[in-house]
Amino acid sequence: MSTHHFLEDQFPFLLDGGLSNVLEAQGHDLNHPLWTALLLEKNPEAIVQAHLAYLEAGAQCITTASYQASIPGLMEAGYSKEQAKELILKSTLLAETAIQRFWNTDSTFAKPLIAASIGPYGAYLADGSEYRGNYGVTDEVLFNFHLERIQLLDASNADVLAVETIPSAQEAQVLADILTRVDKPAWVSFSCKDGLHLNDGSQIQGVVTLFKDHPKVFALGINCTKPEYISGLIQKIKAAGVHQKIIVYPNSGEAYHAESKTWLALSEPKSYVDMTKEWIKLGAELIGGCCRISPAQISQMRKVMVLVFTLLFTGLFSCQEPALVQDAEIPSAQVKADIDAVKGLIIGSFDDIWSGLDTSKITQYHTNDFILLENGIVWNNDSIRNYMNRERLDMEQEGYQRLNRFEFIKSVHNKSSIWLAYDNYGTWVKEADTLGTAHWLESAVAIKKEGEWMLEQLHSTRVRK
């Protein structure tokens, strides 16, 4: 599948979080003009481990450690121009190494993407000016600064270009020109001081129109901005009439201290995760975190996105998310009985089909047009039947069996359909020995046909330890 095709179809899409906070948690001091790029040479394995932490949390795309790795910045740190280029490209190779390690342990997921981070001119200055946007330089200076690094990363193994934390309309205009010259798809995200303006005071609604018909920019949005401003900014971008996807990956809401390269004040990670639901509802399709957002928060966002995606798919989305929604025309006792029946349907289908491998039971539990969406793969009754026939041979030869356990999370009753979210735990045993375990976060949609509840859809995401 080409990158362009993938980016058209796989939404909502989960990005990673902040790289610096994971590296600092490992014990690394990043108080240096190169920031995270300092470790490209000093400790590349630390960067690989940070990427892996996000992949294991469920991120579908990791961003390279090249945000502050500019050619002039590296040369000022003592590297030659050729060495600087090699280090910038090394950032994409480290991301590739992390993905390959992750892929070797579990290839049931769609292969994650690599986004080559391209920070603003202010990141090179290393004085926090990307949070102000008042560079005081000419367009030519900005053009020359960005062009060579963008061309270098455009020829790398990265899948997309992540042009991020852009604080000014002037820099956006220069980048819009440069990005017409690249081959890879790109996203452009802006750093904003409130719900209306970039950090330099330019209105977001006007700036995004610079990319309205851009041939290479597939997504526009916001990063490294307080989460409280994101909903309003999404609405302003949509009001501009641009056709691109909307990408948001705010910071934690803390304040950056440029001299110490640290963040001050407390963040509220739970509120951040909760806001993910609203951002999706408003139209954001690529979502993640920036500075101070951790793998733990990305993992929680993954769960939220799976639940919200299914609710949107079935037309049952509600910001309130009650544990039980019942129609006024249906007695509460009937609602409970219906939901219990569907829970039994789910348990029975896994015991009979996925554990018992009895393909004759498929039509007992599934509608004729049943689909299972699992890690980028669409299954129907025929493909499930074929899989079960192959699996039965292995099970008979090896003498193992699968045991199932369920923990139901939420339920929504909507007259003729029911939606359920639950944790699904599988254990493979052979006699008294446990061979392995697995955990999925799943949702199911059941509809009533001729007085009987039937499963119409399952959506399954593997939860990694």
C-alpha cells in the first residue's frame, strides 16, 4: 500500500507524543542547543528506546529526532556539513530500527509510519522563539535555512514530512513554496498562542489558506499549543474551507522555559485524554501529543480513539458517554435484557467460533454481511471460515485450546441496534501448561433480525503489554 493511499484511508490515526520527556525520564540532560538531537551521536539507542515506548503504546506513526537537527545548528555545535547531513539522516534510520524491532515482535499491526520532523527556524535559534515567531529575518534567510534539510529528508526513508511548530505567517509562506518541490506527502502544523492566532499574531484561518490547493500537503493543524485552544482552532481551520485532513498534537499545557530547556507548572493528562473525543467529533483525523505528553497518555488516547471511532461508525457517538443509553419507548428491563442477550452472543461466538473452531456456528451468531475490522484487515464470514479451517488443523496437531474471558466496559442501546465495548482476554493452554496470552480492546455492533440479536460488526485492537 502506498503512503498516499494509506493516508487517505486509515483514520482516525494516532501519532506519538513528546520525545524529550521520554529521554529525560531515561536520565538524559537535554539542556543543550541541539536538544533531543544531541543524542543522535551521543546515545542513539536512547532514541530507539523512546520510539519503541510509543510504538508499544499504540502509536501508528513516530516522529524523528530531527526537530532541532538543522545543518547550521549542527555545524555550530562542531560538526562538518557532511557530518550534519549524516546525523539528520540518522534520525530516520533510528526510527526505522525501532519499527523493525517492534515489527519483529508483533506483525499483526499495520506497519507504523515514520514522520521526518522539520522544526521552525526558531528551533535552530534555541531561545524559545518558536513560541513567539518574531524572528526579524528575511524570507531569503528562512528559505535557505529550510530548503537543504527538507530536500535531504525528502530523499530519506521517511514516509511523510512533519513540518511542525510553525509560529508565523511569514515562515508558513516560505514553507508553502519549498514544499511544492518535494516528492513525499507532508503535514504542516502551527504553534498558536490562543484559539485564533499563531504565536506571531497572524490569524490561523488566514494562514491555512496558503496551503488550500497545495499538491503535497495532505494535513494541516496545530501542535505544541495548549490543549484548551485546540477545539476552537479546529473550527477555524474547517471554516477556512481547506480540503486537507486536520492534525492536532498539543503539548500538555505547561509553560516552556527556554534557558533551562524545561517545562514549568503541572499538566492534567486525564483532561487531555478526555478532550481527544471532542477533537475527533470536531473533525480531527490525526491526533497525538507534543511536549510532555507521554506513552501512557498515548496508550489511553488509543483506547479512546477506538471507542469513539466505533461510535461514529455506528452513528451512536455522544459526548456524554453514559454506561447505558435507553430509548424512552423501551422499558428499562427490556433494555437490560437486550444488552445481556448481546453479551451472551459475544461470549458464545468466541467460545464456539474462535475457540471451538466450529464454522457451522458462524451463521448462528453473524449476519450475512458481518465484518471484523482488526489491525488494518477487514474480515468477512468467508475469510473467517477459511482461517478457522486452517487453525483447526494446527490445534488438532498441537493439542492446545483457547480460553476466553471478557470484561464489558460500555453499552449503548438504540432501538434496533446495540453497541458494546469490552476487553477480550485469550489464554492458550495445553493440558496444565499456559502457552500464551493476548488482550484485545474490542467493540461489537448487534442488530435485531426477525426477533433475534445478531452480530453485524466487530472492531478489534490488540493491546500490547
